[in-house]
Amino acid sequence: MMDEQRHERSGDVTRSSVLLIVGTDTGVGKTWTGQALAAALRQNGRRVVAIKPLETGCSEEPSDLEDGVALARATGQAEPRQALLRFRDPVAPPEAADREGRSIDFEAVVRVVREHAACADVALVEAAGGLLSPLTWERSAVDLAHALGARVLLVAADRLGTINHTLMALHVLELAGLEAEGIVLTAPEQPDASTGCNAAAIARLSRGCRILCAPRLSHPEDGSRHVGEVLQWLQLA
């Protein structure tokens, strides 16, 4: 019997075509993972679009340092070329919006993401921060996953504290009626005593959740060969 959940439609976008990349924290490698996946998907002949709905800490003009810009360059897409909504201060999006006297229309953001996703085989959508980091004062990445009918890929850093952070994120997903397709555990800039053993511990404590350990590489495009397992999880290989 066909997996109806995988093919459930949300607007013009099938559930399996949208992948929400969300972290256990900031700075855990979400953008690197998105870039590596984009490169791998392109190599597999897939039409892919990568979208950062909200980004804070942005300069007046889009720069190469922004996540939205980096994701767009990884796919070679014409639009969007940067995050859909950009804010100056490096704080949570609703706080950043308040400081600028702006508002965030969650439904409008979802609508634009759907429009771009409908033109691709796969849409990679990078959330801001972790699962419960607010996108608006009422909505989080959990709500974005539901609104887009998205599959969820969890990204964490292979460092001390990640066991707790990752298990909490998995619990939040379970309570929200969502399930992680798997976990990408990225190598930290500064390894510690836990680096290298966290994956086995998380797999054991999460009852076998799929985990990929990704090396630390300067150029995310070089990481495309390391994320093939994720494409297999998603049945996109």
C-alpha cells in the first residue's frame, strides 16, 4: 500500500518534496548540511531550491556571509537569492522584527516557500535556530513543518551536550506528531572528549534513530559525497 503520509499534498507541494533542516541549536551546521545536500541532489539530476525563510544578523545589502545567500549559490537557483525576510540584529526573528518596526506574516512566508518549492523536485528549507526558536511570537519551526507538510532533518554538533539537546529535539518532534528522517551530526570546530562517541550514544538512547556523522570541510560542495546516506533515507538517491 502506498505510504499516504509521504505523498500527502500541501497546496501544490507533495510532502516528500520539502525537507525542513532544523538544528538542535544555532551554529551546528544547518547551512553546511543544506549546501552539501543541494550539491548532492544536483549531481543526481534533481531540480533543487534552497530557501532560508527568515534570517537575522544581516547587513543592509545581502552578503556572502548570509545563510540564505550561501544556500542559493549552492543550488544555482535564480530565486530566491537570499533569505525571504532579512533583519539587522542577530536575535530571534520576532524580536529583530519588533526592533525594526516590522511584522512577520507567517502565512505569507509559507505561501512564498510553497511557490518556490512547486517549481523544484526538492525544496530544502532551513529553519532559524532550533525547533522551538520563534519564527513569530506565535509560531516556531514545528509550525513551519506542519504548514509545509515537510519532512524533518535534524542537525546537531558532535560535541559535549549534544546528547541532551538531540534527545530533547526528538522528544519535541514526537510530541508535535512529527518524526525526524534522521540526524546529521557535524564535526565541531574544536573537538572535545565526547566527539566521536555521541553518535552511538544517541542511537542507543533514541532506539536506533538514523545518524550520519559528517566531517568538517571548508567547502560544503566537497561534502556532497558524504551525505549520500541522507538521500537514501529520503529515497532521493
